[in-house]
Amino acid sequence: MEPLLPDFDRLRERAGGGVLRANELGRHLHPATLDAVAELLRTINCYYSNLIEGHDTHPVSIERALMQDYASDPVRRDLQTEALAHIAVQRLIEERLGREPAPNVCSTEFLRWVHKEFYSRLPDDLRIVRHPADDREEIIEPGALRVFDVQVGRHVAPDPAELTVLLERFGNVYDPASFAGDPSRAMAVVGAAHHRLLWIHPFGDGNGRVARLMTDAYLRWIGVGGHGLWTVSRGLARARTRYREALSNADAPRWNDLDGRGPLSSRGLTAFCEFFIDVCSDQISYMGGVLSIDRLLERLAEYGKLRAAGMLAPVATTEGDETEVRRSGAGRKPVQWRPEATRLLRAVVTQGPLPRGEVRAITALPDRTARRLVSELVREGFLTSTSHRAALAVRFPAHAASHIFPGLYAPLGA
């Protein structure tokens, strides 16, 4: 699988810009508001990662599953369970990175741990891989390395007997501690690690998901994760065709004597890293735009106006399994949304968690009406608190996120 490292001279300037922009994300927002955005982004990251796998589980459906509200259809319910597994592993990775001083997220142990934690949470139906050539079925054991041959497109994955040695080499070369003092260099390396892990294909199934989770962990480790305020999976999913082409080109053998010294193409690997860095930079720039405090408050105000006018409403799909805030059709009964609700949300976004006793002063509503307003916003998922007396913190529910953060994902029916 050599070469393992790209041409840094071609990548350094590209990578450096992304590092700087990631460090600036959300710097004018209250930390509690940033936490709420990061919580939403876990769902969005899961949605796009599933989408790359061909599983379209809408963010609203994922959010309902987080509240233990599952679809009646068994297939959709299994996909919701898959989404919950992904989010659970995201949290475990974040906790481990916070607990351990310098974990090697490219080590065999870490990769097998991620795979085990994910697959141990899946229903049996999603732990079966079928061989297209002869219809054989393999049951995937959580955390176990692949024991059968695999071909993905034109790429024939290494023999299972080689996996242990290849993964040891992978972990030694890509250990983020080796690049800790140079975030720009590390930003270039993580793209190479992403590709080479997929090239090794260490597991019978779930390699793409493990590679994306490892990539997220790597970006966090080197300080380019933006505290969970952007997701590379969104960019990879939105550029799926180019992503697959770039992966395939980096699988190619060396073109000629000028194309590196290993058996694989150095140019192909560097080109993949260029693509990867550009995807990261695009996502960082996108989130930098939507997290501008002035624009965020403007969109909240616009959202409130549309809700108050009855032009947006939480409505159920025909299956009754998902809800989405979308434009109301002709004749739909307007949804009651008080202007005071917008005022309260804007206050919580800018000031952070708000004592309940201050709601009346902010909204200028009588006590009973103010309490009812808070209850409505909690029920719709815009506010949260640890108890009925605790301070109120902002949430960004998935059903409204496509309006508050335009372009984050496609609304239902779009």
C-alpha cells in the first residue's frame, strides 16, 4: 500500500487555510449555543454517513428515534437503530478523546473498538453481508477482522492473512502524535489515512463507516474538528461521484517512474488528498457562514415570521413516522406561533441558558402565558432543561434546522 504519505509541497497551503478557518468557527456564539449546534451536527453527520452507505434515514426520523419514537415499518425501524448506533459511537469517541491524553486513532485496537461498538448495537438484519458472486452470506462479528476475500469495484482488497501486518504499518505511519506540531501537515495526512484504510478494507462490512468515524476522530485530535461544528461526511456525500472517482484513482498502480517509488500511484494519493482537503475547506466555510451570529438571529426572526403567518408548520407524513417543518398548503390551519417565542429564542441563543424567572421580563407575557410558551417550545424541541425548574437552554430541532441553517440538509419532500 506504499506510498502512505502524499506530496506535502502540493498540499501545505491548501491545508493551512482550512486549519485557520476551522479554528474560527462560532467564535462569536455563546458556548451553550455552540453545544446545541454540535448536538444537531451529530444527527446531520449520521444522516450523511448513512446516505453514503445508501441508507436514507432522514434527520427528523433519526431525532425521533433518539426520543425512542420508532417507525412502524421494520425496515425503517432498523435504519433508525443503525443511526442511533452511529451517534452512540460518535459520543464514545468524543469521550475517549477527552479522557485519553493521546490515543492513536489509527491503531488496530482503536479501529476494532470502533467497529465493535457500532456493530454490537445493530439489529441482526444489518449484520449480514451478501456476496454478489455466489449469494453467500456472512454474519459480521463486531470488531473482528475480515476472514474472506473482497472486491470493491476494480479494487481487490488484500488477502485476509495480510491484514494484521498492514494495519500495524497503517497505525505506525498515521499516528496523529507524529504530526501533532504541524496541523497543516496533519490535515494533509488525514486524507491519505482515510483512503488507505478503505484500501486495506480490514472488516467484512462497515469499512466506510469506520473510516469516516476514524477521520472525524483524527480531525478532532489534531484540532481541526472545530469542536464538532462541521462534518466531512456532508461534503463527501454531496460529492459522491467525485469521491468515488478520487478513491478509485488513488487505488491505481504507479503510472511510471516519475509517479513515486511504491507500487501504488503517488499522484493518485496526492490528488485524493487535494480533493479531501477541498471538501473539508468547503464544509468549514459553509458552517462559518451559517454560524455568523447576525445571520443566525436574522434567520430565527424570519423563521418566526413564517411560523406566525402559518406558512410553516410541523406536519406528519402519510406514514405518520416523521414530521417536518415545511410550507403549509392552501387551506391548512395556521399554526399559532407567538412573536414572543422568537424573542425568547433569540435571547437564549445570544445569552446562553436562561433562568425561568427571566422569561416573563423578556416576553412581557403574564406568568401563565409565559409558562405555556415555554412548554410549547420545549415540546417542539427548541428549548431544553434538566428539570422543570432548571435554566432553559437552546436546542435546534431537526424539523426546523433546514430553515435555521439553510442547506444543511434537504427538507422532507424536497
